[in-house]
Amino acid sequence: MSSVLLALDTSTLTLSLALVERQGGDVRAVEHMVVLPPQKQSEALPGVVGELLARHGLKLTDLEGLAVGLGPGSFTGLRIGLATVKALAYATGLKVAGASSLAAVALEGPEGVPLFCLAVARRDDLYLGAYRRTGHTVEALAPETAMSPEEVAQRMAAEPEAVALGPALTDYRQALEKHGVAPHRLLSGPAYPSAVEVGRLAKLPDAYSMQALFALEPHYVRASEPERNPKFPPLPGPVPTSRLKED
């Protein structure tokens, strides 16, 4: 028996949205669509979700569940995507799962070599997820982190088989080459994490759980600009833990 998920990723300025059918170990895209900037994701999401379902004669309650990219990436985009998914799940009782947006990028990379998946954190600061792809699965080689282009180049120099790919290369390819990364190690595409691959990676729970739903949070990796502002120190309280919740 097959099941259909609605998957989305809002970790970049491009909204990626897909209906993904899963049958056994096979996954196929029923339809994949993107909404490009400057259209705002917060304004586009409600309408395009309804349009996508309607084109295939589906209602939300016909789905097995929802899958969402957890980042790292745009703080605003991640909040929009996760808030949308949580609201839909809360209203319908659908199961929800998250997946790393950088791991989704790795699923579009070559097999058998270290993949340095890069997204823009802020000016001269990149998110890096190191993965290795085998078929339709990825293995994390190190925790996701943030570093400068120069530091990324140093990491690549230390791992001569590694190649880089992902959204950050649109703006930072020349900077990485300037720091000594050979052009052939900087792959073309993908320009954004694909919702299809998010749907492929997501592992839905056995049943709807409100506790699991509200525990699902974006993977920010680094503090936001307000959190970094010394004029607004954090309030006293317990030491924060990782923002990526796992089962």
C-alpha cells in the first residue's frame, strides 16, 4: 500500500513544496513545485498548498503525514515552514516529521565521497553539513556547523576527496576559489533543498503525538542576531539544549 506525504522546505528564499508517494522502500515525486523570491513564503504557502492538493484530487486528511525541512537556513523561513506544518498537523491530526535541509541537499550529490553541503548563514558565514550519500540514504560525517568561507576551504584542503555543493555556492563560489578550492570541487546545484528529498528522509512516527509535534524545532546551528546582540543579554534560566529534537 502506498502513502502520500506533503513535504516542504523553507530554509532558503525559495519555497520547495512536493507531494511524495512512498510505497515500501520506493519514493517518487507526485508533483514538485517551487515559489521563487521575491514572493513571500508566508503569503504563498497557504494558497499553494491548497492548489497542489486540489490538482491531485486530495484533501489534507487523505495524506499519511507532513514532512518539513528543519534547516539550518533562514531563521524567518524556518519559522514560517514549521509554524505552517504544525498548524496543519494540529488541525488534522496528521503525523509530522522533520529532516535536515542540508541532508536533503546531500541526497542530490554524488555517491562515495564526502559532501560538504553549504547554505548561507549571514554575510561571510556559511552553514556546513558534511555527509556521505549511499543510494537514497545519507550518513552524517560530523555535526552541522557554521564557519567562514576561508574555514570551509581549510576543511576541504584537509579532506582532498570532498566536494562542495548547495545554495551557498550561488554567492560564494568565487570566495571559495579565492581561498584555494579547485573549481572542479565546487559542484553545480542544487540551488535550494528539495522538498522531494525532505520527504524521502523524513521518518514519520507510528501515530500522531501532540508532544512530538510541539517538540519539533528548527535546527538553527547558531544564535540569531537578536540573541547575539550584547544590548539584549539572554534572560536567566536553564542552559539551552540543542534545538534539533530527535526521537
